[in-house]
Amino acid sequence: MAAETHGDSDDGMDEFMDKFKTQRYKNAFSEKNWEQEFNKIPMFMKTAPEEIDPKNYPELACLQSIIHDDDRSPEEQAKSLKDEGNAFFKEKNYKKAIISYTGALKKKCGDQELNAVLLTNRAASHFHLGNMRSALNDAAAAKKIKPGHLKALIRGAQCCIELRNFSEALQWCDEGLKEHTTDEKLRELRATADKHKRAAERDARKAKVKQKKLHGEKEALLTAIQNRGIKLLQSKKPHLKGSESEDESSAAMEQLRLDGLSSQEVTGAQVFQDEKGLLHWPVLFLYPEHQQSDFISAFCENDCFRDHLNVMFGEELPPWDTDRKYAPHNLQVLCIFFQYFYNGVNVLIADVCYLLTRWYLFNRFFVKAGTPSFIVLVKDSSFFKQFLSGKTIRDL
Amino acid sequence: MLSDGEAAELLSFLTLGTRPDVKAKATEYILGLSASREGCCFLRSKPDLVSALFALTSDISVAIAKDCYHIIINLSADETLHQVLVSDGKVLPVLLKKLLDPDYLFSDQICTILSNLTRHERTCKTVFKALQEDVGLAKLVDIFCTEGYNAKANLHYLGPLLSNLTQLPEARHTLMDRDRCVFQRLLPFTQYQASVIRRGGVVGTLRNCCFDHTNHLWLLSDAVDILPFLLLPLAGPEELTEEENEGLPVDLQYLPDDKKREADPDIRKMLLEALLLLTATRAGRKALRDKKVYPIAREFHLWEKDVHVSAACEKLVQVLIGDEPEPGMENLMEVEIPEDVEKKLKELDAQEQEELEKEEKRRSETRTACAK
């Protein structure tokens, strides 16, 4: 339509305005949707949409294609992508920033300064995402193409610190300080890295001392056990060779070194030696008659069985003792052992007044899984007789 | 000694263009001279001979250059020759520049010469000025602290050089630059086992730097953290109580049971002196007490056999466990000592020194008696 001049107006503005006097304006924003509509217009957008669908956002799509026009030089394209990345970075959208920077780097433009900045920025993005390794790699790459690039050096040092590689952090700092002798950030980072390094060295020394102490304690314990002539078996299948060989007892010692005298009980109790040099064992009392058991966490070797039985049965008999016969003075302690080259089962009986140490004297006394176990039966009861029938009995 | 004519003839032999065998003989002769006092005295009066020798250090023959350096080292050991050696304005800058060359064969010789020249204040000032004009103290420290900077020279004598330079307040000021990370790089070398020269030089430098009490807070802060580096060589394998251990600086905790103390008594003494200097201010005393310096000093004292070093340790301990001084006297370096008291103190010092020497003598006699 040709422009009509109407006095002061130009390009038909007056006419356009006059139209409103007669025609109703169509396609106006309604009260309900005006904010949404405004948000679609590129100039008034508060936030950009994640994906730009040309159908919904034709103007944005247009702008995008202008920015990323492949006809422009690699440097320009890379620069635009850098700006895009920086914008994402500002919004803390690090994942998207990385994509932009990577895209920019792919352009392989010859501007090394730009590439160093891209790598450093990508390193920063990775850093904020917690990808320390990737961040460090990018910082190193940036440093390679532009040695002395301050931001890359700082970032690299920070990554090393996060990765707890303090020696490397110090190297990055010193390299940086060579070029940028008065940089405060580098100085601070160096002091931090140095402090952490020395703390880590202290921790290593501490662990070593602790390990040595534990080892010493364990050695002392094993020696004490060995001195008493006690044989230890691990919870696995026992060796079928002869029992008193040096090899086996030292093998058992070795096993102890590995899995400790860990009992199969949930309590995790273990034999220990007190200040007077007495051993205290975790002990199992088994009551096969009623399929019950009792666990004593620390049975001093100088204690007699009666003391412990009194604790269990002295005051009140346990509920499973339906016949009420497990009074301490009625009880007898037994231990089953196997004699090789003989197919029978042997049983060793001991009186309740014996001390635990008496059992050490028995040269086939084994401790299985670090926990000596004893069977407790009522003397002369029918179960007792039944239990012992067919077995060879020996007195301790 | 040579006559003037003979000296002139000798000079004519000391040019780069002279026949090698003549040059060699001439330098050999002068080397012999430089080993004696009279010879040095003579050379002092012949500055042109000295200049010629400097020029010959660039000779292509390694043997000749080496001899010339040797001569200059001998000369520099004599203080009366210092002026002659540095009077030629070109000499120091050339020497200092050569230190920067990582391939230079004679860097160690240069370090020794400079170390000798800086022993006394006057020439030390000249050397420092020349240093700051071109190479700079920071660069020197950088070279010193870079492992394997020069494959052909170990540069250990840069240690004593730094120590000597820091007798000058301007050198200390430059070294203790808070905006840079120069001073901090020296600290780990208090533990450098491979060279007592280097180690001693560094400890001497640190001790000298402790003279300026205005820097104490900075030295004791995390930015520098000088304390562990001074204490570590003095700490031994003895176990301390749980409470004492917890308070120690991190580097002194859980030391292995084969920890050895510093072997050189002079270095031990300097470490203690540095610590004593740090007790000058109230803040310094507090820092040292908080970081459990006393238990370290206590165990050290039980171990130390040398009377002089023991005495230095006792002085430190006295300050650490003594009462705080009255208000107005908290900075021990700034207290005004009345003249008569000062005189008495000097007498007491002299007395103490005498007693220490007597004690030392007595101990060595007892030892020889026992050795029989």
C-alpha cells in the first residue's frame, strides 16, 4: 500500500490509529494469558525455553539460525558458542555450558587464546558439577596450549586439591607463581595444599603407628596362647593331618592374623589378655538336651566353671529347663573331641570345679573359631546316659 | 715476591690468546701464590692481574678456567682482597648472570666466591646491590630451590650465600615479601639430609630473618608456618603424652621411632636461637607455648650433649616456662636496659661463656680418661 502523506504522519500511522476508532482490535492478549504470551516474545522473555521448537517460537528459532549460521568463520562461530556457554554458566546450567564450549572447541578455530579460554571455562563447568578429573584434564589442556594461563593454573590447582593430590597441587601452584609471582589466589591455594599435604602425611604416620601397635598386641596375644599350648582352629574344615605339628599351629596363627579370633557369634567377642596377663575367652555352653546354648563373653582362664554356671543357673533356672534339674551342683561339663585313626567319638568329662586352665593341659584341646565350647549336661540323667552311650569317656 | 717487571710479564701471559702451556704455567704459579698470605697480599696490590684472572675464567680450556676460579675462591676467602675483587663493576653482574645458566660448569665455584664475599657487611652490601640490579634475590632462591637446576653443579653454597645476605635488613625485607611465595620455598630445606652446607645455610637464613620482630606474626601464621620447620630437626623419637601430642604442629605428630635429630651442633644451636628470637613478642611466646614447643625442648635438652647447645636450649626453656613480663616489657627486643644493668649482664655473659668452656674441657677430659 502506498504511503499517504497526511500532514505530520508518516507511513500511514495515523490511518492505522484511526482504524481503531471504527474497528475492534483482534487477537489481543486476554487478561488470562498475557504473561504467557509475553514470555514467548524474544525481547520480553524472562527465561529461554529448554528446547526451541520453531512452531512455538518462530522468532527464537530465527535468531538461533542467525547466530549459528555456518557461513560465518570458525572463529566467529566459536565465539558465539563461547558466549552461549558463558550465558549458561551464569545461570548455573553447567551441563549446557559444557555442550556449548565443546561445540566451540570442535570448530578448531586457530585462535589459541580463545581455545585456552574455552577449555578453562569448560574446566570451571566440570568443576562445579563435581567432575574433577574432567576439569583437571581441561585445565591441563588449556595450560598446554597457553602456558601461564592464570585461570587454568588456578583451576588445575583447585582440582588437584579436591582430588586430594596435594603434591600435584603444589606443582601447579609453583608453576603459576613463577609467572604470576604476586597472585594472591595462587599463594592461598599453595598454602592450603601444603597444609593438607602435611596433614595427610601425619595421618599416614598415625595409621602406621596404630597398625604397629595392633600388630604388637596381636603378636603378644598369640604368643600367650601358644605358650599355653592351646591349638587354634579356624571355622573351616580342620586339617586331617596330625594335630601337633608346628606347621598346623603356625598356620592357625596365620589364619588368626587374617581373620582374627573372630567367633561366629554376633557379639564379635574375642579372647584378650588383661593387665595381669590372664586370658579371657569367649565361651559357649551347649545344652544339647534342650537344644539351647549360653554365651559367656569373657571367661577368665582362672575361673572355674561352677562360678559361671552359678550365674546362669544359680538364682533361677532357665525357662527351657522344664524338669527343673539344671541346678549347678547337678551339672557336669564335657567336651567332645575326635581322635584320628579311630572312628569313635571321645568325650572328656570334667568337674565343674575345675578351672578353664585345666583344659589346656589336655593335649587335644582345640579352640574352634576362637571360642571354646563345652557341653553341659545333668549328671546321671537319662539324657546324660544316652548321650554318653557308644562314646569313649575320659576324665580330664 | 715478584718485582714490578716480573709482574708485568706475568700479566702478559694471562690473556685468552696466550699459548695454552704458558697460560697453564702462569695460572699454576698464581694458584700457589693465592694459597699463602704473602701471595694474597701481593695480589692485592695488582688489580690488573686480578682482572686478567677473571677474564680467563671464560677460557675454553676447562682446566685453566677451573684453576682461575680456584684462585679467586682463595682470594675471596681473605677479607682484605674483597675490595680489589669487586672494584671492577663488571665482575659481579657477570658472575651472577652465569648462575642463571643451567649448563654452566662452574656455578658451584661462583657460589663459593659469592658466599665468601658476603661474609662481611661492606662487600655484602655491594654484592646485594649488584644482585638486585639484574638477577634479583627471588630468582636466586628459585634456582636454589629447584631440584637439579644445574646438572653439573649442586649449588649448595647458595645456602650460606643467602644466610650471609640476610645479615642486611634490606635483603631480609626483600626475602620476606608477603606478596610473593619466595621465603616459604626455603622452609623444607631444614630437613635436607644430602648437604650440611645447604641445610646450615637455610637455617642461618631463617634465624637471621627472625631478628625482625615485626615479621613474627607473619612467620608464625599459616601463610608461612615457620615453626614446624624449626622444630622438626630438634624433635626425636621419644613418645610424648597424649595431651602434648595433640597440641603439636601436625608435622611433629606421630614421628616414627627411628627419627633422628639434627646431627650438626652448630645447626642445632641456630635453630634454638631462631626459636628464642621468636619469643621476643608476647604473641610469639603464646604461639610457641600453644604449639607445645616446651615438651620438644625438654626432650631435646635431655638428649643434648654439647654444652653450648644445651645452654641455648635452657635459655629458650626459661622463657617458655617463665612468667610473663610486666606490662610495658612484653616485647623483649624493645625493653630499655639501663647502662649499669647492661654492663652487669655483659659480665655475666662473659662469665657464662668461660664456665661453658671449662665444662666442655672437663667433659672431653673425662671422656679421654674413660676411653683408656
